[in-house]
Amino acid sequence: MPAEAGGPVRPVTDRDSAAWWERVRAGEFVVQRCDSCGTRRFPARAYCHRCRTAGWGWEPVEPAGRIESWIVSHQPFLPGVREPYVVVMVRLADAPECVMYGNWRGGEPPRAGQRVEAVFTAVDDGLTLIDWRPAG
């Protein structure tokens, strides 16, 4: 993830993830679903890890889940980023085989098993991130 001069660290898109990042920028919360076996997957990949087929489509899922784990970073990796900051690992409610990571946007520390909802955070015109906050 290269940093632009003085700017935020930007995700590096690849053949598999570029379309997902475009959908996030448009406010869509989706995962891939295998056309053959129905397996949902994230992150995006060209082939199904279960049946090894290449057919798939995007499927909207509820932008919600439960916290599996988190880290508190005290290392200032980026200029201007306040530390410490919290990154949570969330297991998706509609796709329990999928986990996503994102910044924590709660006022209190996260708790294991806590219900959360996605927050689309526009960084600039070309980048939107998915962060997480307590549900409700």
C-alpha cells in the first residue's frame, strides 16, 4: 500500500479487487458469490476456493456483523494519523464465512461478539473505506 506524498496510505487494487473498490465508492456493500456452489467470498478472487470454478457475481449483503477481534495500534505509521487507533475484524452477518477489517468508529472500546454496522468513509473523490461502529 504505497503512500502518496503526504497523503493517506491507499489500497493497492488488483485484477480481483478493483471492481469491489468501485462498488464501495458507490456505496454498495457486496461480496462475491460462486455461480457453481454458491459460496460467498471476501476478499474478491478470480476462482472459488471451495469448488475451483471461475464463475461468480456480486451479491449485496447486510452491512453488519459481529466483532471477532481487534488491534490497538500505538505506532504512528502515517503522518497526521492520531494514535492509538483501533482496527476491528468483523465476521459478516449475511456471509459468516467472510471477514472484513476496518477502523473502529465507536466511542467505547470494541467487545468480542459485539454487533456492528458498516460505515462508508469517503477519504476523497477516488477512495471510500468501510469502517465499523456499534449497531443501532
